[in-house]
Amino acid sequence: MIRRSFIAAMLFPVGALAARAADSMTFEIYADAKGEFRWRLLDKDGTNVATSGQGYVRKVDCSKMVENF
């Protein structure tokens, strides 16, 4: 499982708000039951905010999608 801090500057252009959101959101990459890789965005309480909606055969492809955010 890989976790990556969410860069909220793209979503919240206000500096202080962006910094606070970046500290409270985390991307997580995990293998699903089929062995495909998926990402999910978690808030500071660990609640799912968003998911990839599709599985990726290669972990690197899933990671690239997270990097696009």
C-alpha cells in the first residue's frame, strides 16, 4: 500500500486553505480482490472522498494517475 499526500492547491487556490487541505487529505494505492491496483482519496478521518473507479494491472499506471492530481 502506498500513501501520498494530496496536493490541494489545484482545488483550493487560497493559500491557507490549500495548506490545510493538503495536510488532511491522503491518496492511498492498494491491490483489490482481483489483484488490480486502485487509488482512493482519504480525508483526515480516513473516510473515502474519491476512488479510482477502475483497476490498473500495473501499479505504475495507477501511481501515474495519482500524480496527475
